[in-house]
Amino acid sequence: MHDLMYANQILGRLKREIKKNDKNRKVTIEVCLSPFSHVKPKRLKDTFALISEEEGFSNITLNVNMLEFCVHCKKCGQTWKSAKPTFKCPKCDSADFEVGEWDEFYIDSIKVDK
């Protein structure tokens, strides 16, 4: 369900930024997705491909990049970034840590080739 919600967000922004006569130009879209999201990159790409094609868009490349998040160990004070789920501190092996706030999904850029 979230994959369709994100795909619709991308399509909505695409419609606002791309003129009707530019629908056949090469478009590259960069999005960022949290590694904690239930949405997987392939599923998002497939869902977006279906709905964008129905709207008459072609020649679109959707790149899904995984976000990094910040983690802080409460035991040793180590702070690190990760793009994968973390289960222990890389310095002291403690599982007592906190994950900083992060966005689950956002559209980074839409570029149209001239």
C-alpha cells in the first residue's frame, strides 16, 4: 500500500514539473527510501512504472537510493551512520542505542534531458 502512495507522490510531482509536450523526453527521478520502510525499491519501481505509463509518461528512470540514519550508543557514546538495520554498536557490541529521526521517503530530484 505504501508503494502505491509513494508512487502517486512521485507522479504528482512529475505532473507539476513536466509540461505535456515533454512527456516523451528522458526523465531521471531520484528518490530516497528508509531501510526501515516496508516498501522495497523494486516494488516501488514496478508500481511507479505502471501508473506513470497509464498517465502517458515514457522514458522515465526511477532511481531509489537508501537513506542513512544516525545511531547513538548509550553505553559507550559512539555515533555512526548506517543504511541497514543495526542491532549492536560496532565499537562495544551493546544493543542499548537510539536511532535518530529520519524521513521514510522523499523525492530528491527530477531531471529532464533537453
